[in-house]
Amino acid sequence: MLVFLLRRALVAVPLLLGMVLIVTLSFDLVPGDPAALMLGEFATPEAIRELRQSLGLDRPLLVRYVDAVVDLLRGDLGTSINERRPVRTILAETFPYTAMLAAAAIAIVLLVGIPLGILAAVGAGRFVDNLIRVVSLVGLSMPVFWTGIVFIVIFSVNLRWLPVSGTGTWKHLVLPAVSLALPSVAVIARITRSALLEVRGEDFMRTARAKGVPEARLLLKHMLRNAMIPIVTVLGLQLGQMLGGAVLTETVFAWPGVGRLIVSAVFNRDYVLMQGLVLVLAAIFLLVNLVVDMSYGLFDPRVRYG
């Protein structure tokens, strides 16, 4: 296990360094002068020159890249141009909200998506299976922002059951969490169904049935456990996308998380803040994939770490 963990960590290091290079290079890819764009059309030449010096844009790319790696090792993500505060401080204020939203969405996916997939697999080819597949397809087809707006109109404006936006109580979390979870529920339901149907035809399943093992035990102990690897893999990818892709959901519901912060950074041309957020989200995505790889051995004893 330790050797596997070290090997995966070593693979993640060049990926993260590559992300640092891309983020550092992004300043050179911006059309025009990035400092002038950040300060606006009324900026003085002196202010533009000072900002270029503070951002290191007057230095070679290699020097800026090395400095960015060193700063990242120290936990320094730079200082926001607009807010004049360290990016890590801003991130510390907003990331808990995104983590809360993603955790609630993942809980919904686990409690709804996997049972729907199991139900579809048990009734494969029947009405319930076809109904779940159609509902899953609809869930995948609906844009997140449109779903959020529909939920606001129904449950907030018309029924007045839940708040429109903001934070404060558990009620504020319901609509954004459900909106964010719906596409993932559809994906996990389809993956669970496919994985269970594939496992159902294996030789060990026929042997277990020949021994008289009850169907409920077959489903929960044999089928589901052996089908968990593709489910966990997709679940990890969905979690990574939720942490980094909650932009539309947080914008629609005015949820003060990282997604809304990214939108604000884009509109305000705060490239330093955007760079810091991209690096943090990339590191989290790599960490999630590492945890997913480590979990394989818990579900399938045939997986060996070496």
C-alpha cells in the first residue's frame, strides 16, 4: 500500500508542475498587456509598470515559473488584484461553502443514484428499468442553470417552501445541492445499472446461485461489491467536477463559494485570483483521484497494490 501511494504521489507531482507551467504561461497567452487589462483603460503608465513588476511580468518565463513553484510550496498563491488580500485568505473564506455544497450533492448521489441503478438492474428490460433510463436521460440533458431556475420558480416563488438564494440555514442548501446533484445522479444510476448487469453474468454468480444463496445476499454482497470499482471511479470524477464546476449553480443561487468567486475573478480580470483557484482545484482533483485509486482494494480483493 505504501509503495502504491508513493508511486501515485510521484505521478501526481509532474501533473501539478505541468498545471503550474500552464497557469504561469497564461499571462503570456493573454492578448495585449495583462497589467493594462487588469487596471482598465484609465490606468496610468506608471501604475501599469508597477503592476507588471509586482506580478513579475518583466522577468523571463522560466524565472516566473520557478518562483511560482517555490511560492506554491510555501502555500503562497499570490495577492488578489481587486481585493488586495492574499488568495489563500479569500479561498479559506469561500472553499468551506463549496465543500459543503459538494458534500450535500454527493450524499444525494449516493442515496438516490445507486439505489436507482440497483432497481434498474434488478428489473432489467421491464417498465421500471425503462422509466429509470428515461428519467436519467432527462436528468443528463437538462443544463444545471436551467434546473436551478426552474427549482427557484417552483419551490421558492410559487410554493414558498425554500429560500431563493444565500446561506444561513439548511433550507438554503437544499435547492443548490439538488440542482448540482441531478446530472451526477443520472450518471451514477446508469453506471450502477451497467456494472451490475455485467457482474450478473460472471461465473461466480452462477456458482453462488447454484449453491442456493438468496438473491438479496447475492445482490448486496456479491454483485454490488464487485461492481463498485467503476461506480467509485465515476463517483470520484463527479466529485472533482462538483468542487471545480459548481460555477453555474453557485451563481444562480448566490452561493458564496469558489464557483461564484471564479465568475467574479473573470469579470474583474483578477488573473492572480484565477490562477490561484485553478491551482488549488487541480490539486484537489489529483487528491480525489488518488483516494479513488486507493479505495479499489477495499471493494475488490483481486486488486493488489505493488
